[in-house]
Amino acid sequence: MRGYGQFCPIAIASEVFAERWTPLIVRELFCGSHRFNELLNGLPRIPRSLLVQRLRSMETAGVVERRVDTAGRGVEYHLTPAGVELGDVVLRLGDWGKRWADIPVGPQNLDPDLLMWDIHRRLDEDHMPDRRVVVQVDLTGANLKNYWLVLERPAASVCWTDPGFEVDLLVQADSVALHRVWVGQLPLDSALREGLIELDGPADLCRAFPNWLKLSVFVERDTRGVGEGSSSGGD
């Protein structure tokens, strides 16, 4: 990205922040994705070579640092203190988008891989089952894809191919409806009542399923009124 050639802090910051994909890379790092493949999962449309390039430029800018993982065998990417502050900016940008640019979800802006990646990291640990539960999610309608959520402690995982475990709960969901539920445009109970999302499995798991989903972080922030004080200078 060419520089603006201005001393203004907005111009200088934009030279770091405003490159394509950079805000989304910050989002993924801020949300806990630290390995290269985890970043790719959260950014399914970014070319690998471009992600490498962006991470390098963000390192140079002092926003990202590489660390050797605890096993000493791999590399992780973490936000520096400057990057963490930039993460706050990204969240506020998302708050603005939720309030003022909340375009209805439709076939033109679906991203089921990102959706399932976000769902798996936003499952409510307080309501997670005590045993391993495998949830197969079959998307219908505008997207025809299958995913598997493996719910177990200490962390859940999402699989893009059949992990080979017996399925405990089958979720058949219209892809647009599930996206809309996730971003707060459609109540989950309405989607279930209208048959846009159907659950097939033991009664206890069907009852528990709605409690596992915390929805998008921006739904939670909007519910808490985060950012409402921005017009008067509040946080």
C-alpha cells in the first residue's frame, strides 16, 4: 500500500490498518487464532501467500509478533500491546457496522466456513456437555455443506470432513437462516419454530442445543450497549 505522505496520525495509522485483509487478520488474532492454519480457517478466502505477506508487514509495523509454541515445535502469531489496542479499534469498527451498516444476510454474503469457525469458538463453556458430543451440521438452501462440531472439554473443535465419530445430534439448517441467527437478525427460537433449523437427536441434546450458542460477539456487545457512548466521547 502506498503511503499517504501526511503527518496526520489518521493517515499514518491507516497505512498499517487499511490494507485489504489486515483488519480481519487482527480480528482473528484478537479472537484467539494464533496458528497459521487457524488464521486460514477464519479467513477462508485469503490466499496463503497474501496471509504470509500481511503477517510480515504487521510484524514490521510492530503489531504482530511471532512466538515459538509451548512444545517448541511450531510458530504462533500474537498481537503486541500495540496490536491489542488495534484489536479494540477493530471491535469498535464492528460495533459501527452492526449499528449502521447491518446489511441483511442473503445468498450474496454467506461465508459458511467462517460461520462454523466462529460458532465453534463461541460455544458457551458453562453449558457444554460433560461428555463428548458430536454435532453434524448439514447446511441446505444457498449452501450445501456439511460440518462436524466435536464438543468436549477443554475445548470444542470443528471438522470440515467426517471425523469418524458417531453423531449424537444432527442439525439441518437453511444456510441463510443460520447465518442470520448468528448475527442477530433472526431469533433462534423463530428459526426452530418455522422449520428453518431442525434438530434430530435425543431430547436432552435438542433442549440443550440453544444454550450452547453464544452468537456473534457483536450481538453480545450490541446487547450490552457497547459503543453507545461514542457520540459523547465515552467507551
